[in-house]
Amino acid sequence: MKGVVYLGDSEVEVREFPQPEPGPGQIVIESKVAGLCGSDLHKYHCSRAWAQERNGMISGHEPTGIVAAVGPHVEWPSIGDRVCVYHRLGCGHCAPCRSGYAAFCDVGSGAFGRTQDGSHADYMLADARYCLPLPEEVSFAVGTQLACTAGTSFAALCKIPSHSGDTLVVFGLGPVGLSGLLLGMGMGYRGIGVDTHPYRVEQARKVGKGLVIDAAKDNPIEAIRDATGGKGVGGVLECSGNPDAQRQAATVASRGATIVYVGGGGSPDLSVDFADVLQKDLTIRSNSVFSMASYSDEVEFLLRHPIPLDEIITHRFKLEQAVEAFSLFDSGASGKVIFEWEQ
């Protein structure tokens, strides 16, 4: 089978690997769709020394596919089942793991594509406990977003107490932010999106159908005040990691609003005007991933509310085109980029 390997210094390579075989408690997935994520770019840009230490580990952590083989002691899933796979790994025994939050494992969390071979391969090995059912009504292309990006934005949205008539602002309209904008509007919010990249601004205007502000041309604080009659917004998702946007999130929030910081990769220091926080009685939260229970809630939500997550995908590649796929995604001139196998 083929799989993608990081070489370091913004290079990847497609290599041949033996097809994995499941051991006790494990399954093998025949890949159908696997996404590229912003966190994949962090590894893409790492040094060659870091890449060499991985010893040919396969990249990717947004898997969807069909179960091709099942090892001993696996009660579910069965061969032929459609599955999504939770992307973080833990011991399986501590309280966070038992509650579906392997990302917060007390022993030490890992991840597909970082500490274990990942999803950018024709076949993928996983412990059965990380497999999540993917209904026929949910496409593999949407499922790969639920495995990370849309799963993260949905969990973040659920931390904002909803109020009738509230407006939601999303700073940063990459795959996480744009999925959050679409899901938020599906929850009943009036949606406003903010970005500076012309491609992402244009895509959000096509897909989101809410107000989209090009912060490279217009002052987002003034534009949001105009759009809300000076009231501000009841909910904010900050998905860019940009220090300016992190400060503006508190400025545009209304009294009693909730801000959820999602975007990483920026400054390690969060800077906001404390007068905004104090005088407006703001709630500040963060969200890095999601739980397995949150995945189930999001699937149920999507079955009741048609959200055009498919339209976030702008480029589809075969695995053999990994070099081109990573280069395009790194440029920022794309929405969601996926690897797709014949279905």
C-alpha cells in the first residue's frame, strides 16, 4: 500500500508500505477520504531531523473509511462498517479516556500521524475503541471533517449559551472557522465571519450566506458594530490565532457574551482589554479538540439540520498527489483539502 511521510522543511513523500494486520482489539480501515488539517502543516514545516526521528511514520489524523479486517476480541465494528476515527490516543483506562477525551489522557496523549501511523495511506490500523459509527446519510467527505476540524468547532459552539436573536462572530475562516460559521448559523445564530485572506473571504461569501468581513480592507470592529446597531455579539469563536483578532474578540462582544478561543499557532500570550472583560461580564473559554460524545451529538445534529459542510471542500487529490496537495494547502489558497479514494 501507499502512505505519505514527512521529510521535513516543507516536503513530503509517498512511499510503499506493507498492509497492516490487526492484533487483539484492533481493526484495519480501507481509506475512503482523509483530510489535511492546519496542524498537519506544523509538522510539514518541521526540521529534517524531526522527520527522521519519526522513522517513516505515516501522516494524517482525519480518517474515514470501511472496516477491512478485524482482530480478536473486537465486538464492534464489523467488516464493512462505515467508520470515522477519533484522532487522539490515550491509555484507555484513566478518567479522561473513559469519558471519551483521550486528548486529555492522564498518562500521556498521542495522535494518529504524530505518535502512530495515520490516515494518509490506503489502509490504516487503529484500536477499535477509537472507531466511531458514520451513518450512510453522512458522506465520507463530511466525516473526515467531523474527525477533527468540524468536530472541534462544534464542541466550541456548544460552550456558548445560545440566546434568541444572538449574533455569532467567527474570526478566521479556514476549515475550522468556516465549519463553525456554518454550524452556528444552523443553530440559529446570525453569522458574521472575519478573515484577511482573499481566497477564504470569497469562499465564505459563497458558502456561508452570512456577513463576511474582509479585515484586510475594512475595520472589523466598526463593521461589526454597524451590523449589530452598536450592541455587539453574543458569541465569538476565535479560530485564527492572530493576536489582533484575539483582542478584537473581546472588543466586539456584547454584555454577558461568551468568547471561545480555538485558534493556536500564534503568540503564547493572550492579550485582551481587561476593561472589556470586567465591564461586560464576559465569559472566556477555550477549546482544543472534542470528545467522542460530542461527535455523536454532532452527527445527530447534522441528521436533523442539513449543513453544507461538503461545500467547504475545494480540492480533492489522489494520495499519489500528496506533494501537490500539501503545497496547495500550505499556500492558504484553498478551503478544505482532502485525499479521496474510489468509492
